[in-house]
Amino acid sequence: MALSTPLNQSVGYGVVIGIGFLFALGMVTTTYVLKRYQNEVQTSEILLQSSGVAYRYGVSGPFWYASGATVQILLFATLAIELKRKAPNAHTFLEVIRARYGVYTHLVFTVFGLMTNVLVTAMLLTGGSAVVTSLTGMPTAAACFLLPVGVVLYTLFGGIKATFLTDYVHTVMILVIILIFAFTAYATNENLGSPGKVFDLLVQAAKDHPVEGNAGGSYLTMRSKEGAVFFVINIVGNFGTVFCDNGYYNKAIAASPVHALPGYIMGGLSWFAIPWLAATTMGLSALALESNNVFPTYPSRMADADVTAGLVLPNAAVALLGKGGAAATLLLIFMAVTSASSAEYIAVSSIFTYDIYQTYFDPKASGKRLIFMSHTCVIVYATLLAGFSTGLYYIGISMGYLYLLMGVIISSAVLPATLTLMWSKQNMIAATLSPILGLICSLIAWLVTAKKEFGDLSVDSTGSNNPMLAGNVVALLSPMIFIPVLTYAFGPQNYDYKSMALIRLGDDSDLAASAHVDLELIPGAAQASDAELLAEKDKLKRAFVIASTMTVIMTLALLVLWPMPMYGSAYVFSKKFFTGWVCVGILWLFFSAFCVGLYPLWEGRHTMAHTFKSIVKDLSGRGKPPMHGRTMDVADDTDSAGEKMSVTEKKEKGLTATVHDDVRT
């Protein structure tokens, strides 16, 4: 780690506290605007870890990282559709588990869900605090405790709507900053300035310190033994973080999967370019520039502990753009950490509120009481995780270690969770015991491999690739043995999914009354007609077919057809091929910018126009904002002929309302 920092501590505190409060104020203001005029109340490890694997393994690292995590997004779209088909009124996925299997299975999956949220939150805080410390000298413990402050504020006021809004804002900023880094490295930088120059420096780097296990020791090949090991670990770990994280289910439940399916598809394809180009730019720039005196650790190479901590990207940014690069990185990481943390806080609060408090302590709790408990949980959880992350820092556990460990701890719950919705025969014993048995086996495989290979159990030995590989693979695959054995040994369940369909929405009448909202106009609260339900089921079936087809196509393309020929042939990139590789990444990121940055604005143009007009009328005194629950001046819920309108007709005419999202997270 560099002895001096490019920015001083005041900048660190200014960003973490000042921008944190400013962003919280912006989200609170937006929430107020949505409530008044639209009748609504309201991830950094990707960039840091992907740049680290690029630094270690070369061009294969970014691709393996991106492809190994994109497929899960598309797979989850399929599962989200099944969730809506079979449990349309569920608040959380754990509620679905309890409806099918009962208390014991529910408690097991609650523990796995909380472990997922704890690991992801700790990873965000350890990685983010390490970068803040590296760039500004701000104490790591201070960063761990101050980074969540702004997040907690806008999460309390905005609920799950805040996570949607911050996801959009932080993703747009990330795309802009990555494009700045890419054009600096491959077009304008005086030490690099072109893909050809980067290529030449990577060839020289391979001569100076060849990569063991890579074809010819080159950084410019997909044939990387350790890169392939990371690829497997990455796939397994991301299955766990997607399929066991209640935050993903919260957003799937909050959105209609039929209308969100294009978003899942475009989002998955758009997401691929972010770690791919970011790591191809920053990881390879670090390799190319570390022999130059502009690099922070010159004349030494980066220490392995710093690479694991996620410091490749900030060091490369400083080498490329000096203090400007440091400031851009600080803003980038702050936005990524805060947005992703908000989703985790919401996920934990929903588990505590619905799956623990309401289920086991106060089944008749009102909507207001549930919101109070949710807010309390957010504050307590944020404080505990700040302390936990600080403790991890002092015992030498960094973001990279946690990233590799995730799959070992949580991935044994992936298959039984998926089969809860996809296989009617899985019984309660199989669903309850297979995650536990899988975790036991994965821990044994992980620790025994570390002991056998290194002779001791330490942070370094247990954090190396082979032990992590053994633990991850056993965690994901061992339930494939336990589930059928336990299912047929104790008898298949032959579940009819009726108890899932009977899950009821929470009682929001007290919230609706205090907000002067017609409860019937709240999405999900009104009773839909049989024809509407049938039409919705048909749409879900079609969406399921589309999602399944896209999943198969993209899995084959990203995991087999594209990378495997290059891996099998041990092809080493030529200068022209590397230039094309970089150009494809830049063009793909522009496509991502359109899908993520511009398309949502176009899709929401009518809502934004209505909001702006309402604000102007309200401020000028020329009219009052629409009543809560109404977006047009009508008498009750009748049409021009005086007949009562259906739920669908009300939605088409804009007669909709949403009570505070915390109630339905």
C-alpha cells in the first residue's frame, strides 16, 4: 500500500458524510414529490474484485467474472415469474418457504438468508472502507461507521423505492466514470493512449513476471488455470448471492415480472459490460503502468493483500488521472457501496419484520407497527454490521476473502430454494436438512483442502483458490445427492401449491386512512376479477417461456460458445485482436448506457411530465396537486356512464396509489 494518499482526510469525510447527507436529502425530497404528486411513498465489490482478477490473471479474469455472474440474473428472472405465478401475494420468499414446509424449514432458510445479507453487507463495507482509506487516509473504522449513515437516512424515508432510485442514479454515474477511465487509458493518456500501447506493455509485463498457469505466461490469453478456478468459484458464489438474497426477491415482488422481464434481459446484458470493461481497463492499466513512476506503489508491484482488498482500481485511477482519478474513484465506490447497502438493509428489515416479528411475535401487527419495527431493524443492523466489518478489518479479513467465501457458506441453500417453486415432490425433510448437510460438507471440504495443501489453517491458506474451490463446489452440488435421497427415503410431498396462493397481503388500512388513500386503489389490495386473473396467468406463462429460452441462449453464448474455443486452443491475443476486444467492450458499454440510462427516462416520460406540471401548478398557486389515490378529477371510481370501473380500468386511467413500500418489502 502506498505510503502517501492522493487526497487528504478532509476529502474523505466530505464525501462520506457531506455527499452522503446530500444524497439522502435528494432521496427524501424525491420521496416527498412522489408521494405528493404520484401517489407513491417510497455494488462496489463488482468493480474492485473484477479489477483484481484482471491484475492477477490478465484478460481472462474480467470475462470470467462478468459471464459467471450475468447468467444468474437471467435465471432469476425465470424464478421471479414462478414466484408471482404461485405466490402472488407474498411479501418475502421466506414466507413462501413457510407456506409450503412449515416452521422448521422457514427458520433454516431465514438463517441462510440473513447470512447472505451479512456477508454481502460486510463485503461492501470492507471493500469500500479500504478504498476510502487508500485514497484519503481516513481511518478504516471511521469509514465503516460513517458510510452507512446517509444510506440509513434515505432507506428509512424511501423504503424499497429508494433502492430503485439509487440503483438508477449510481449505475448512470458508474457508467460515465468507467467510460472516462476507458477513453483515458485507450485514447488520451500520455503513458498509454491506445490499445496497441497497452498491448505492448502487457507483453513486456509477461516477460518480467509471467503468470503461472497461463498459456505462455501471457496476460493476453483466455487459457488461464487460476482464472478458470476463479470462474467456477464466481459462478457458485453468485448463485448464492442472487438466489439466497431476499433483496432480489423484494424487487421481484415489488415489480410485475411480466413487465419487468425486458428489464431483466436488458439489465443482464447491460451488466455484463460493466465489470468486463471496467476490469479490462483498470486491471490491465495497473499491469501496464506499475513499472512507471506514476503508479502509487512504484517501483514495487502491488502486495497480494492490497490486491485482495480491492485496491487495484484506485491505484490504476491515480496512475491514469492523478488526483482527478482518485476523486472519481472515491465517488464511484461511494455510490456503489451506498446503493447496494440500501438494498441489503431493506432485505434484512423485511426478514425481521415479516418472517420473524410478525410471524412469531405479533401476527396481528398493524401496518404502522410493522413500519416502526422495520425502521428500527435498519438502524440496529447498520450499526452492528459497521462494527462487524471493523472487526474483520483488524483480523485481516478483506473483501476478496469474503467474496470467495460466500459460496462456501450459503450456496447449499440454492438448489432446495429453487426446487421449492420448481419441483412439487421435494419434501420438508429434504428442504430442511439439505442446506444444513451441504454447509457441513462444504466447510469440511474447504478446511481439509487448506490443511492438506498448506499444512496449517490461516487467513492466507484458507483464502487461497483451491480450498475455496473445493468448498464452493461441494456447497452447490452436494444437495443434488441429499435432496433426492431424503425425498424418496421419506416419501415425496406431491405439493399442489395451494397454500402459497393463500398467502395474504398485510393489513394496510391504518396507513391508507392516515394518508387519505382509497385502499381499493392500492396495487394488490383490490380484488381482481376472474378474467383479469386468467389474463395475468397467461401473461406469466408466456413470460416464463421467454425467460427460459433467453436463459438457455445466453448461458450457451457466455459460458460455452464464446470463451471455450479460446480457452481450449490456448490462443494468445494478437495486437489487432486485443484492439477489437477493447472496442467491443466500449461499444457494449454504450449499449448499456442506453438501456440503463436513457431507456428508463423514455419509459417514464409521462410520469415525469405529470410530476413536473403538478409541481409548477402547485408552486404557482394555479391548482392543487391531485388527491392521493387519484391522478384525475373524478367522482369516486365510476366511468362516464356512471358504472363502477374494474381494477384494470382504474390502473389504465391512472387511478392508482401505493402505501409506504416498507409494508410490502
